[in-house]
Amino acid sequence: MIKGYVKKGQFKEPLFLFDELRIGGLSPDNFTYPFVFKAIGELKMVKGGEKLHGYVLKSGVWFDNYVGNSVMDMYGMFGCVTSLNKVFDEMTHRDSVAWNILISGFVRCGRYQDAVGVYMKMREESGVKPDEATVVSTLSACTALKSLELGKEIHRYVVEELGFSVIIGNALVDMYSKCGFLMVARQIFDDMPTKNVICWTSMVSGYVNRGQLDEARKLFERSPVRDLVLWTTMINGYVQFNRVDDAMDLFRSMQMQRIKPDKYTLVALLTGCAQIGALEQGEWIRDYMKENKIAITAVVGTALIEMYAKCGCIEKSMEIFDGLKEKDTASWTSIICALAMSGNTRKALELFSQMEQAGFCPDDITFIGVLSACSHGGLVEEGRRYFHSMSRIYGIQPKLEHYGCLIDLLGRAGLLREAEETISMIPKKDNKIIIPIYGALLSACRIYGRVDVGERVAKLLMEIESYDSSTHTLLANTYASAGRWEDVSKVRGTMRDLGVKKSPGCSSIDVNANVYEFIVGH
């Protein structure tokens, strides 16, 4: 009966039966324990699993591969790779199942290099031949590590010794496509006599990730079976490359096929609407959710908050946030960033305080919102305090974006020397990425007429990108604000000599669900 319940996916009942078995004075054997460990693993009962493991060791039950592998599998489901590895090391005889559980356990926990190390050890020392499960798990690690050489080696092993299967073909297509070798992935895909929807999805995803959306769409249309994941992959691809109208059209086609979207489909569509400020289309998605009685989860709620905020509807963002039955760090962060972006400084900081009191731990993105709020509100002392609390209280090391927010805050407040010193504190400066920070400081120099700091910043910017028109323009405006017209003429002369021209401004507007872009001078 214990086995039967586990096979049906009913995991609580086996534990009640197991307790009754022991209370009745019956001793479980090595055929019973594996199913109990499986049930405990599925229920994520870590303490109960450790307790039962200890009981088995003390009871004298024959700890064969069947029991040992089930214990390993349980720890793998818990994500306890140290315990998993310990059980593996203590096993006197390790079959392919034990090796596979260890490799997949490392992959599941994101320890891909360790997974590869176990595979190499299996090949070199164990005498156990890798099977289909070994190959698939190790290829997953290769994909995550972008380890093409090992992936090719495993491919050779499959061709020369193991033989192909649909599952192995799927893994190879996924590995080559994610490593950027689409032609090889396509060759394997085309040569596969049998393909399942996972394989079609991997190949479509490969084209999507490389921006080859038309090729991805052709393959999508050819797929004999299209599940929700495949539809969402194609929709997400359109969104990723700002083809939101195509994404919406495909979503409507999906509805005609009577395929119900999940949270990932809806989030992709809402993200697309947010990117281009398509409020009408975003509202249509929300209406669709209401009509189809789709609950607004924390994930979907976060996407709605961001969509409304980027379309300038902060009141509706607050309405969504207040209506969420379950909130997570992402939803709190989303509304804080939305309020900061719209200039609602005090409300953003008030919600940050509520977030802390509710027991949610802020992340690095939360602090971008908090520091942005301080910057927009001119709250210098608060901004400094929040910036330093990141590492001191939460153990979050400030990133370039956080330094950028603090420098923007100091620049707006006219504390240009402190802002300049803060730039010097940034570790591992990437010249291309740091340009906007220098630009913000140079803009502040123009506002406050600080030519001395402005000249130093402009010099640094021109060393990075001498043809950037905004740097020359800001420096000229800085000189103009100080009445140094001769220097203004020199900067404009330099621009002419270098052939630097001002970039045209552009704007967009949503009319009847169509987004139109306008460029100055066109």
C-alpha cells in the first residue's frame, strides 16, 4: 500500500502507514524504506528525513544500493548536497543510479562544476558506464557552464558508444543552441527521426535567443504539437526584441487554440506593454484576466504594477499592490521603484519601512528604488544612510547602479566634490557602463556652474567616448552657465572638427493600441 500511494503521488498517506507499521511491531525492510524516503523527499520534510536516515543506520537494516540510492535521492530533493555527497562516499558499491543521483543533485543545486567533476570521475575511475540519465544531467551542467568542449566529448560518446534517444537528442539540441552553435543544433534536430515538443521548444528557443525571430516563427509553425511552453517561448521572444504587436497577435492565436496562459505568458505580455508604454494593450490583458477569472498572483501582480507605472498610472499600480493577497520581495520592490520613479518619495520610503516590518528582506533592486526615491526627494542624509545600510545590515555589496543613484543624489544637492569622490570609490569601473554616471555629474556641474569639476569629468568622458555629443553639449552648457562664452565657442569648434552632431530627440505615443514614434527633424 505504501508503494501504491507513492506511485499515485499521494505522499502523506505512506507516512501514516509507516508509523502504524512500526507501532504494530512490524519491522520495515529494505523494500519499504525507499518508498518512505521518496515520500519524505517530495514533502520536503528535512528533519524527518534526517531522523529516518539515522533510524535506518541504527536498526541494522541491510543498507543496499536500493536503500542508499533512495536516501541520496531524498537529500537531492532537499538540496542538501553535503549530506548527499556523504552518503555517496560511504556506499561500498556504487551503481550507475548512485552516480546519476549525485550528478543530478549537484545540477539541481546549481553546482554545475561539481556535477562535471563527478562525471569525469565516473568515466575515469568507476568502471561504471554512463547511461542516458548520466548524459542528460551532465549536458545540463555543460549548458549552464557554456562548456562546449565537454559537451562535444559527451556527444562523441553518445555517437560511438551509447546511441541516440529522443531525450539525449533534446539535451544536445539545447546545449548547442544555448552555447551559440545553432547550425549544429539544427543539424541534430533535423536528423532526429522522432521529436517531442521539448525538442521543438529547445530549437525555437535557440533561434529566439539569437534574435532570429522569423526563423523561430517558421519552426514554431511547423511544430506538430504546441504546448503552453512553446507558445510562451515564442511570445517571450517577440517581447524580448520589442515586437510587442507580434506578441499580442500570437497571444490571440493562442486563445483561438483554446490554450490557457499561465503566469509566465501573462508576465511576458505585460512586460512588453511596459517596455513601449502600451497602456491600452496592458489594460486589455488585465480585462482578459478578469473575464477568465485568472487570479493575480504575486508574480503577475508585479508585472501589472510595473506596466501601470511605466505607463504613468501610479494610482493603478497602488491599486494592484494593495489588492495582492500574497506579496513577495519582488512585489514590494516593484511598487517602491514605481513610486520612486513617479516622484512619490515619502510614500516609497514609507512602504520600504513597512516591507522591513513585514519581515521581507530587501534585495539590491529594492535599494535602487529606495536610493532613487531619496535622489528625487533631495534626501541626502537618508540616502547616505540607506546606501551604507546595504552592506552593514543586509550584506548587499553596492553595485554600479547604487553608486549611480548616490552620485545623482549628491549632484542634485550640489555636493559635487563628494560626488566626485564617490565615483573614485567604485570598484572595477567599466568605462562604457560608467558613462551615464559621469554624465549625471557633468549635468549637475552645469546646473551649479562648477566649471572646475565639470572640466575634470568631461575630460574623463572624452577619453572614453570622444564622439559622444551629449558630453560636448553639457560641457558647453557648463561654460555658458558660468558666462565663459569663449570656452563655449571652443567646445563647439571641437565638435565641428570631430564631426560630432547632436542626437535627435524622439518620443512615442499609444493611439488605439498602436504605438507611434516621433523623431525631431523627421
